[in-house]
Amino acid sequence: MTVEPAPTHAPHGPGRGVEAETVGTGYLERRQLRGGTAGWVLLAGLGVAAVISGDYAGWNFGLAEGGFGGLLIAVVLMAVMYSAMVFGLAELGSALPTAGGGYTFARRALGPWGGYATGVAVLIEYAIAPAAIATFIGAYVESLGLFGITDGWWVYLAAYALFIGVHLLGVGEALKVMLVIAAVAVAGLVLYLVGAIPAFDAANLTDIAPTDAAGASEFLPFGLIGIWAAFPFAIWFFLAVECVPLASEEARDPARSLPRGIVAAMGLLLVLAVLMLVFTAGAGGSAAMSASGNPPVEALEVAGASSALTTVINYAGLVGLVASFFSIIYAYSRQTFALSRAGYLPRSLSVTNGRKAPTLALLVPGAIGFALSLTGQGAMLLNMAVFGATVSYVLMMVSHIVLRRREPDLPRPYRTPGGTVTTGVALVLAAAAVVATFLVDRTAALWTLGAFLAFLAYFALHSRHHLVASAPEEEFALLAAAEEELE
């Protein structure tokens, strides 16, 4: 057992009232990930896998908020937001390739407070989303009659234990398994569309009766406000694609592979989002799909598809849920690892095992997620995850704009098309999406805001005095501060 020297305080980079500590040489050696493991294909697979369950279910509840027209417009706007954000993250990830992802970018641009706030928002999203997905996996297993299970909590426990176990084997093994699962889920969507497209009827798109809301029409039955209320559900088509930069330290040539991977993932997700919205509502009817727990299967049933096809799609939906569950476990572990390694969270969470996997960063958020899954409130948990996500998007886009203006000479192997105009559009839409979460589920948004503030209090009272000067994100800040002094 190696005994690390007692930490000593050292000057810190930007951030008033924040102190960093110099730790022993063995500190970072015990906190290393396996580099050079993932190429751009595996990174694209990570991005698609994280999102794919949202194509199978969840987005359709937006039909009850905005009707087909409202949800369609919301999907277009959120597609613009995510596309613009992905371009910004591709630039930031190629310039600052560490496991911290958005936290790293914000740490460099906004100081330790901004970095921590961004990292915590991301962590809330990724810690809560698997809990919500676990409840949906349980519902699928019960509805399919698998293993004779009638009580979902066994499924939640088995899912967490199995997939955390795979991640403990190492990132290469985990990402390869993830890619295969994502490919099966995408194939399931393609097979579903083959069955749904012939049953398309344009009249089904607008079969929700208009209300008396302002601007209501057959196309917008819930009026203009319905577009805004549908934002959180449109987000489900893309939620968590931003996790790809968290794999930077484990990627091969991240300056090239990360932009290619995340942009490729986003391109596929855009196509799937449009096809699933139009042909699911068109085959099954917007009114019926607005309350469906399994829209692809129910749309096929309405269309009179064979029971064999609906059974296959049912199993494919389960695979899609597993893909997102599996990949977001990876995402929360890397975000926890990075925040812990730098001292923002307890340092023990970032120690890696012999296969370079962060053991406690996988287990502790997993235990919390399992406890949350026992509530059975899948829809509420997903809305909480969306709140955390949209807050992080605002902070990451601000970080891109600040770094472009403050550090124009920072090496950027990839540059965002349109520069700060592009990320400025994403920023405005993300801010609108934060507000939209209160329109849909105020309770979920307030609970998440409370958790966010509790994390900030922890930083204010404790961890800001115990950051690690040699962590990559802190070294970036020290170098930037030194360069500013020289200039």
C-alpha cells in the first residue's frame, strides 16, 4: 500500500476564494484511465447508444402537450439546438480532451465555480436518467413475461449489477458491447419503419381536436404555448448525445476521432427523430400515441401488422432501453471520476482498478440510481434528468463563447462552423428549454434544482478548499493564468 504525502496548498488559477493542494506523485497514478481504446466508430456508437431508447418511447408524450404540429416544431428547434451544441462540443473536446467533458470546458472558461456547476448538472442528468430507464426496462420485462418476473425491482437490481460489472472489466470491452447493442436497437427501428411507412395516413397526424388556447388550430391543437411545452419531450430524441466528450482520455487521437464520432452520431439521430415522429403519428394517430407507453408496437397494432413483427419490435425496444442504460452508466462514471480526481467530489471516487475502470465512480452513483428507481416514477425521473441536462447546455455554450473571445489562440484542431453565432443559437434555445421543464413538471424541476443547490453548498463549504492542483483541469487553469500574466 502506497502512502501519499500530506497535501500542501499551492497557488490556484482563476477563482477567488478557491484553494488547490499539491498531492503526492502516486495520486494520479492510481487514477488513470486506459487511453487509446476508442476510435471514432466506438465514439459514435456511444453517442447513439446513449440516446436510442428515446426513439422507442417518451417523445410521444409531447403530442399531448403540443399536438403533432407543436411537437414537430419543438423537434426542429431542439434538433437545431443539439446540432449547434454538438459542433461546439466537438471543438471544445478536441481542444481540451479530458474525461471531464463539459466540466473541463467550463472550468477553463468560467473558473472553478462554473466548472463545478456544469459538472454537477451533467452528473445529475446522468445519475438520474438510468434510474428512469431501469423502471422502463422493468415494465418491458414484466409485459413480455420474461423469466416470470412480476416485481420490477429485481430487474432494476439485475440491470445495475450486470452492466456495472461489464464496465468494471474495462472501457474497451464496454464500448464494444455498447456498439453491438446500439446496432441491434437501430436495426429494430429500421424494421419498425418498414412496417409503419405503408400504413401512413396524413389525416392521423392532426386527429387531436383543437383547444381554445391562443393560436390553436388543427395543426397546433394546443396553441403556440404547446410548442414550448413540447420542448422537454423533443429533447428525448437527442438527450445524452453530449456524453461523447467524456471518452476523450480513452479515445485514439481525440482531436480527430471525437469530432467525427459525435457529429456522426448526431447525424443518425436527426434522421431517426424525423422518421419516428412522422410515421409513428401517421400510422397510429397522434391522439392514440400521445398516451402510449410503447408507441412503435401500438402503432403497428393499429395498422394491423402481424403479431410476429410487433413481438420483434417489442424486444427491440427492450434492447434500446438497455443500450441507453448501459451507455449512460459509462457517462456518469467518467463525470464522477473527473470531478473526484480534481477534488470537487470525494477523492476516493476516482481510484481506478487494475483494468483502469473507476470502481467507486461506477458503484456509488449506481447505488443512488437504484434507490431512485425503486420509486417507480420513471416519467418524473426523466424530467429531472432533462432539467439537469438543459442547465448544463446553457453553461457549456457560454463556455464556448467565452473561450472563443478570451483565448482566440487556443489550439483548436476542429472549429465550430459559424463560430459563436452557432453556439449562441444553442444557448438561447437551451435557456428556453430550462424554463420549459417547469411548464411540464414543476415538481420534478424544483426537486432537481434543490439537489443542484445542495451540491453547490457542498462546494462552497468544503471542496473548494481541497482541489487538486495536478489534476488536468486545474493544470489547464494554471497554465492559462500564467500565460495571461506573461502577456
